[in-house]
Amino acid sequence: AQTVTQSQPEMSVQEAETVTLSCTYDTSESDYYLFWYKQPPSRQMILVIRQEAYKQQNATENRFSVNFQKAAKSFSLKISDSQLGDAAMYFCAYRSSGTYKYIFGTGTRLKVLA
Amino acid sequence: ETGVTQTPRHLVMGMTNKKSLKCEQHLGHNAMYWYKQSAKKPLELMFVYNFKEQTENNSVPSRFSPECPNSSHLFLHLHTLQPEDSALYLCASSHFIGSLANTGELFFGEGSRLTVL
């Protein structure tokens, strides 16, 4: 069975600095998708960034980028120029191609210090 | 109007009560999901419906009963719950997998916070 592990329950970053959130996963499949979701306090969870496993190039979305290491089964999220609005729970998620079964990690709470 | 709307936002019920959670999506999606979110635990997938047909039932106790009358609405009927069922219940939707519009993204509602006394 696939698993997703986020080993950092909580992280802090100074405003305008860079922070990296870690995620590892376990799967025997070769075709899958990886995601980072953001859940602000009492607000909806929204997609931050996605990565298809067949793509070698790391995905980027403005200040957000990933370091996808397929062989190591690692999928970290880098947030550059951190802003107060980035404070939230961040969840790493995995989905096998052709299924509706998304598997989430336990989340990392990110605090942004002014 | 928000894409995925859940009601009620907060619910307190006794162990003998019967209540329902409602989810509605206005995004034209065909797949809908129920997740349970408990503190310090991964989101737990409960049910998935695709074009009104249940495609996933993740060994959920029968005291949780889903209903999907159409692709836009999803219900979770609750009866004789236990205190450990207290959690945030999240509804999500997506395009169906074969759709060209499917990017894999789930669209979530704000959740229904359930407390079982």
C-alpha cells in the first residue's frame, strides 16, 4: 500500500526568507501524481502545486517550487520570499494514475514570523 | 458562490441522534469525495462517488451512510455515532479521471466540524 510521510509537524520561517517542507512517499507504481495542498486556519484546502511522476522537470508556481526525486521517493516543497499569508497547514498527497484514491500525509504547520 | 459548499459548518450531536452533512459543488465535476480529518492524522478517505456511483468505500463503519443523488450533491448520513467520530469532515470534488479537464486537483469545501457527545 502507498504511504505518504511528512516528518516535520511544525516549521517556522521569517518573513521574506525561504523554507523547505519535506515529504517522502512509498509506492511500487511508476505512474502517479504528487501534490502539495495548503489549508489556512478555518479555510478551504487549496492546491499549491502538482507534479506528474513521468516529468523529470520540477514543477514551479510563482514562489512555490518542488524538488522531486523519484528514485528517492522524495517530494519537498520550497517556499521563497515567505509571506504572512503563507501560514497554514501544508499537506503532501499522492494519487496513483487511474484511481480516485488520494493519500495524504499528516501535514506540516508552517508559521511565518514577522 | 464558492465552488464546494458544505452545510452545516458546525454540528453537535448525541450518540443516539441522526443527522446529515450536505455537500454541493458548482464546478461541473462528476467525482465527489468524503474525507475525515482528525488532528495529527492523515486525511482519511471515506467514500468516492463517480457519476453518482460509489467507487470507493474505505472500510467505513455502517453508522456513516453516504448518498449521492446527482453529480452535484453528496450527503453523509450519521447515526449512533461514537465520540471518536468527532472530527472535521471534508467534502471534495474533481473531474472524472478520463476527462481531458482532469488535472488531478481536488477542490475542497470548508468542512463540517462534528462533535459527538
